[in-house]
Amino acid sequence: MAEIDDIVRRLSQVTDELLALHDDDFAARFKLETERDRLRAQAAEFHQRKDEGRTTAELRAELVERQKQLVQMQDSFVNRATQASSASGAGGAGAERAIGAS
């Protein structure tokens, strides 16, 4: 696992270096973009190889666990837009009713 961690760490560094470059530093940009492309290819190769030798049962069990995690994340997700509109809508309608009732 250290191999992919090293790749991801270096990709992050390359991205930071690219963002810090001056717009007219074309040689450095080309060098960093070439390295970024090489690292991305290595990461893709790693992900293609990582499941070799694993049984279908292992892969399915992992899929089930990932699906459970997704459901938990979706259940805990707060839709801020819906929450804000329902809170302001209820307050606004309640205030109008209170004023009309007077």
C-alpha cells in the first residue's frame, strides 16, 4: 500500500507546484505536467492490479460493505438548501398567519 500512498503524495506535491508556477514558466510547467501524467498512469496501473488474485466472494463482500457505507453517508447527509427553505418557509408562513390573526 505504501506504493500508492507515495504516488498520491507526489501527485499532490506536483499539483501544488503547478499552482505555484508563474504563467510564463512553460518549461517547468511542461516538466511537471509530464510527471503528473506519469504518476496518474502509475496510479491507474496500481488500481488495475490491486484486485488480482482476490476471489469473487471477497470482492462482493467489499462491495456490500461499500454500499452500506454509501447508505450511511446518504442518510447522514443534510441537504442545506432544503433545510434552509423549509425553515424559512415555515417561519415566514407562521409569521404571516400570526399577523393576519390579529
